Amino acid sequence: MSQKPSIPKGTRDFGQKEMAGRNYIFDTVRSVFRSFGYSQIETPAMENLGTLLGKYGDEGDKLLYRILNSGDAFSGVDFERPLAPQVCEKGLRYDLTVPFARFVVQHQNEISFPFKRFQIQPVWRADRPQKGRYREFYQCDVDAIGSRSQLCELELVQIVDAVFRRLDVRVCMKINNRKVLTGLAQASGFPDKVVDITVAIDKLDKIGLEAVEAELLERGLTPEAVELLRPVLLLQGSFEQKLAVMRNVLAGSEKGLRGLDELEELFGLIRSAGVAMQCELDLSLARGLNYYTGAIFEVKALDWQIGSICGGGRYDNLTGIFGLPDMSGVGVSFGADRIYDVLEGLGKFPSTLVAGADLLFANMGAAETAYVLPVASALREAGVSVEIYPDAAKLKKQFDYCDRKSVPFISICGESEAASGTVQIKNLSSGEQRTFALDDVKGMVAFLGK
């Protein structure tokens, strides 16, 4: 018995309905990105492992897909030493930001700074598949690199606002600053445990306060330090109220206070720009990626239960790892697959999205098909989407095809139309039928509503 075909867990096939929805998302974000002056680039699916390792923290490194070297990868392998470094020199990209940093360094002499780019490509993570979490998924990244101005952060907030307004999804953007988290580590007496603290508190939404506190204790913090962090993580109130409390908590940390100053400036810019989207300071937001150094963002849908659908932040020295120091950048990434799930769940995709062609020419036989071929070509040139049914099947079958594919118009040209040099077109919704001269392409286009 032949094996039933399947695909790996955490991956998905996309049929025409799904692709129509995905392209709707991609087209929307692409048009918003371009409206702010960002240009598109692409990088390879695989990168050298040296480019990827050490950029995402220990947990991220474990999720990298490594690619076995081509040829006899195990020839000359020393089995007494770890195998992976000997047989895998490349890996599938984990995100688009690190490859972007590599791109900037490699092409620095061809780039005008600040460099504003976007990328829409798949990434891969060897994660445990679950609802809203996939092993292969698309990211839509937008970054500005080569400026420390918080106008770049504001622009990204505006981009997020514009994208979700166009998609008609209510969202909340949570904002924090990694300098504030560094200040918290200093204030709690454990300045060397910034990564431990951020990795733990980044799970607050997922596992709850008690589990986060238990993890902090496991990571070596004292009960007193955890006690200091607790009220910060549960802090409520307006931005100004939270800011006032935090200025007291971080009074002894110069870096922490600098982070609060940056947040105050950014929230001031957001107010000045009249951003309609809900934005709030969330001091539990950490984002686990180690390369963030300033503002960090996370976006959640307000009307659909799913993880973050967009996130990002400021990174001051990501390019330094590749030999170009002090090149600050900031970016956000839109999770296209989760956004798709939200739009599907809320019924926000346009109803016309999966419509087929505008017009179907029924197949009435070889001679009649030859008659309509030039008409079909002329209509396509005029911007009309046209199909010709491939087989001379019963008309009922051809009408059913129109119905299944949501084709709104049908043209049935038989011997009489060919003899009189006319084209008949019927609106399948209203039943209205019109006859046009063979060369009246303009009249046909108007009737088709194009």
C-alpha cells in the first residue's frame, strides 16, 4: 500500500482561498511600507551558521534548523566531538533581522543611510507546533538603520497603525524599553542577570506571575529581588502614573532613567502625530531576542485570542557583530500567518477576494472558440480577467463552473453570433444580457464594470 501523502507538522499548504487572503495581507503591508519610503530587498533562505548562531540567545539557537553539508557530510568526522558543527555549516534563517544586518554590512558601500528597507519572506524555527505557532511562516519586516532618532520609532508605530486600520483590525501596541529592564536588573541587585530576568518576565502573559517568580528564583535571584520586581510587573494606570513610579524605582540607575526618558519622548511623539491605535507602556514586555537595546514593541489583536501579531524594537549594534559598529537601527515584524488567522476568525477578508475571472467565454465548439479568441485577448489587454472554458461541455456544467468560481459574467457565442459578427455577454447576477459588435471592446469593458 502506498504511503498517504503528508507534510511536516508546523507547516501548511495554501490553496487558492488561502493565497488570496495572504496576498491581500502582503499587498496591504507592502503599500503601507512604500507610502513611508521603504524599499524591498530579499536575502537567501539559508545563511552561514556563523551568521545566525549567538544572535537569538540560547533558546533561539536551539530552534535553528541546521542544513547537512552536501556530499558525504560524515566523511572524516571525529565522532568523539560534537557532530553538528562538523557536518552543518549552514542553517535556515530564524528571522529576517539578522540576515538584514549581514546584508547592510556586506553592501554598506552601495547603501544610502539611513537605509529604510522591507522584506516579505518565510522563516523557519524548530519549535513545537501549536495554535498560532508554526515551524515555517512568513514575516513582513520593516527596518530603518543608520539613525538614532526616535522619529524612526514613531514611523514604525504609524506604520503598524496604518496597516491594521486598513485591515480593519483593532489592536493594542505594547511598548517598553530594554534600558528600563537593564535598570530593573541593576535596582534588584543583579545587573549581570539582565538576560535571565528578561527571558523570564517575557513569559508573564503565557505562564502567569507565580510561574515567572518561580523561574526568577530558579535563575538565581533572591526573594527580595523578586519582591522588588513584582509591583513593577503588575503596575497599572496611565503612562504618566507608571512613569512617575518607575522614576522612583530606577532612581539609582542611570541607564534605566535614560530608558524612561526615551519612552517619554516616544509617547510624546505618538501623541503629537495623532496615532489612533491604542498604545500603552507595558513594563513586563521584554521580548526574548538579545539584540534589542532600546524601545521594544509588541502588538496584540483586541478582538481575537492569539499571541502577538507584530513585534520589534531598537538594536544599537547588531551590525557590529559583522564588523560595522555603532550602526543603530529599529524595526518591526508583522506575523503574516497569525494576522491571517485573526482576519479569518473575525471575518475581515473582503467577500470578493477569491472571485475568479471577470468573464468566462463558454466553449461552444472549435470554430466558435477560434472566433472568440481575439476578443478574449483584446479584453485582457483592456484590463479584464478572462477565461475560456477548455472543453465543449454541456452548458450547465459551464454555468456551474462560473458559480463555483464566482465568475460574474458569461459570454455564449454560437454560430449565429459568429455569422453576425457580434458578442453576447450576460450578467449572471442580474440576468441582464447585452449584444456587442465584435470590435466594440470599449462597450464590453463598460458593461463588465471595468
